[in-house]
Amino acid sequence: MTQHDIEARLKNVEDIQAIMMLMWDYTFCLDYGDLEGVLDKFMEDAKFQVRMRAGEQKGLLVGRYDGKKNIRALYTAVLPKRDAYPANAHIITNPVVSVQGDKAKGSFYLLQGGPGGGSQGRYDNEFVRVGGKWKISSFRFTWNYLPEGGPAIEGLPVPQPLID
């Protein structure tokens, strides 16, 4: 193995670690109501979709919210008050990340717990490196399981998705 090969492998490991840290930080920002921290993870023109497994049309926040303006509207409606004790804990696990130059793909399981019960889903995201920093360019979340009624967000002014 050459020095170049070793450096390339190390760079790949560092990129994978940076993407995992981005996702871990994203969930921390979710849980503690850090809107700007959440938005900082996304490209301006990011694609954003929430769906239910098996193509069901109804579920928590199901739809598309493309572009940072629409992503901001969604998270403004659903994030807890900044630095409040989180009602839910977003725990991501089982990362599978592949990097090709300045683009990457990553899948992560979500285990979410809180007063409304537990839920589970999967992120299938795409990332791009901009100015040496990884950002989410395509965010696709699939709910695999929601308790009856899903996590409590009743009464919140949740924006309508762009596409059902």
C-alpha cells in the first residue's frame, strides 16, 4: 500500500465520520430547539421528503418541503422551545455511509422516544461537501412505525407540504 493509498483511505474515514457527526448534531439540534443549527445542516436548495413505509399517504409531516424556506417553515412549527427539556429524543444508529469525492450517501435508523410512545424510521440522505463542510442536499425520511396518532404535535401550525 502506498502513502497515497493510505492518505485516501484516511480521508474517506474522516469524511464518513464528519457525515455521522453532522447527523448526530442535527438530532441534537432537533431535540433542543436549535432552529439555526438544524438549518445549517442543509443546502439552500435541499430536497426534503417525509413519507410512510409502504406508500401510506397519511402520517406525521408526510410530504415534501423542498428548499430552505420551506424547511425553515416546517421546523419553526415543530421544534421545541430552544434549550427546553426535549419531549422526544431522536437517537440515530446503524449508519451506512459511502463517499464519492465531494458527494456522499448515508442511511441511518431513527429510534424516537417520548411521552407519546416510541417510533422508528430511517433516513436516506445525500450530502455534498461545500467549502470543506458537509451539508444535506437530499433528505428523505421514512416512518417505519408510529404509535397510534404519532408523536403529539396537535395544535401546532404545521405548514402544508408542497406535494402530498
